[in-house]
Amino acid sequence: MVNRLSEATTVRVSRNTLEMLERLRKKFKVGSLDEAIQALIRQRRRMVVNRAFGVDKNRIRPFTEEDRGEDRN
């Protein structure tokens, strides 16, 4: 992803939110708060996708002839 400073904007957050973002920045080992927010968004997206599509994770197996459900004789 390209960082375009010309497209930057200011977002007003509380001191508490800023402190939480700083902790996330360190946790994600990124250089800026913008990168921390992006990492948080990616993490949330993965969680939502896994929740929606991960219901049968590790339980899906390839179909076999017995799975056909029809008599081929």
C-alpha cells in the first residue's frame, strides 16, 4: 500500500484513544498510527471472514464415491 501524505487528514480522538493506538502501534510493530489503524482493520476483517466462512474449518474433506448418494450399477 502506498503512503500518500498529500491525502492525509486530521482525525480528532481523545487522549485515551491516542494512548490505545500507541499501544497497538507497538504491538503490531509498525511505524505510525496510520499503519496501526490499518493493521487493526485487517485483523478485524480476517476475524469477520473467519467467523462467516470458518464454520467447517478443518472438517471439510474431499468427496468420495460413497458421498455420491446414487446407485451407479
